[in-house]
Amino acid sequence: MVQARTEKEFAVLGLGEVLLRLSPPNKERILAGEVFEKRAGGSELNVVSGISLLGLRTGIVTKLPDNEIGKYIKNRIRFSGVSDDYIIYDSGKNARLGIYYYESGAAPRKPTVVYDRANSSFTSLALAEIPADVYSKTAVFHFSGITMALGANIREALREMIANFKANGTLISFDVNFRATLWSEAEARAEILKILPQVDILFVSEETLRKMFGRTGTVDAMMKEFAAEFGCKLIATTQRQVLSPTRHTWNSLIYSREEDRYYQEEPYPEIEVVDRIGSGDAYLAGVLFGLLKFGAIQPALEFGNAMAAIKNTIPGDMPVSDFHEIRKVITDHQSHNSSELNR
């Protein structure tokens, strides 16, 4: 069992790149529209901001350009309640923030993502730039495969960070989050296998278990096998059934190696999807919050599923739900409450 830890300054610290997201409004096409809405986003930031909104203190380790775009991102980080204590600023002449463009879909047209993130300030991050006191400050250190994909220097720094955090009794949380546009399955598998024995809490999709890691059998069996092989305390996988770009059913499954037990609940059926980006990160936020707040897996599962379900209905990458909203969503889901309004 992953126990709640309250003695650390932070519940969770994440390491990852923060991006500028540009999206045409009103389901417009990128190739046809004239206007973009700007938002902040990034896998690890989405996770720690969700945990912060639920009530635990979090921070982000990242590197931003020291310019007006960087200041915009810093302000969004602060607005979400995430500490900026470990933000590093790049004042070099080539400093830049990574960008991605997101076009929402409508059946049969699928959503589209276009990246423009090469040579961003974050990719120049060096271990020596990160203050040494960070390693004793948090109960959980979280990162994703997206961060690992951004370069050999990032992976080298990350491996050192993991070792330093582990030496201070920190739990390591890792989301495989494979992106084929960033690296190949073969490269991802080789690099991820190096760090998996250090991971306590693993988030991995069924598709990744089958395709990247070549596992076979039921998802239950694959999760149990993975936990036994690499020593992960918990493994969680999300289960999204895409009925159309705007209708999804959501559920997840968590396996506890210590208990040799699976956790699941009834799915959230036919969610009305406004923006699916960040919903997986919102799930991670709910699970990590539940583990740290309650020291139990069932409420972690419930908070994760509820956070993901609600995030699907909200524009932008980052979640905006607090503890009371998510608690009510869980209660309504379990009681099958279908009231039309909150009043």
C-alpha cells in the first residue's frame, strides 16, 4: 500500500516541459482559420496542477524562456496553485517555448496535433541547474515518457534525479505516455526499461503493454506480470472507449502488487467530450491525490476516474476542478444521480 506522507514540503513535484497550446476556436480547421486561442499545457504540469486544485501542495521543475511568453506560462502555473520555486529561466538569444497546435474533431474527422517544440529552452536543461535541495522536498516525484523523449541530456539528468529522489525516500511516479511523433517504439522501450526498476507507481496503457513491450494475455495478467518483473507497487491503466470524437466512455484498472488485488468501478458512460487533451493527466492527478490524501487505492481510483471524466468536458489542457466538485461527481456517479442542474 502506498501510504500518505505529510512531512514533506510538497506532495508531488513534476519534471517536464510546459508548452504553449494554440487552437482554432469553434472546431475550426488549422488550415482554414485565422485566429488561435492560447493556453498553457504539458503532461506533468497538468498532473501537478490537478493535485494542487484538489488541495495538496505541488511544484514543477521546468525551464522557460525569460521573455513575455515565458512570463505568461509562469503566471498560468502560479494561477493553478503550483509552486514556481524550481522554474529555471533561459535568457539566451535562442530561448524559446515549445508550441503545439490542436485541432478538435467531429466525427468522422479526428482531432489533430501538430508539434513545434524542437530546440526549446527545456531541452537544454542540465542537472547542475536544478537546486540540490529539491531532492528532500517531496513525497512523490512524477515524470512521463514525453519528457524522456526530448533528448539524451534530459534522460541523463532524469536518471540522476531519480537516484537522488530515491535516496531521500521519495516515491517515483511514471506515466509511459508514448508519443510516436517524438520517438520510436524501439528507442522508447530501450530507455524506459532502464528506469522501470526504480518506478513505484506506473501508469501505462493496454496498447503500450501489447505493442511497445510485446506482452500478451489479458490486461489483468499483463499488469500483474509487469509489477512482478519490475517491482512496481501499483500499476494503473486507463480504459477509454471512443464512441465518437465527442462521446467517450471512461474507466480504469489499478493493480496492487502488495495486495495482489485489482481495483475498478463502474465506468462513466458516454461522456460529452469538449476537449480530451489532458484527461489522462487529470486521471493521474486524481489517483496520486487519492493515494497521498487517503493512503488507500479505492478512493484514488474514484478520484482519478472522476477527474478524467470532468476534464473531458472542459476546454484546455489543465484541469479546473476542486475537491468539492470531484467529491460530488463521485457521489452522483455511485448513486446514479442524473439530476439536470447543480442547485
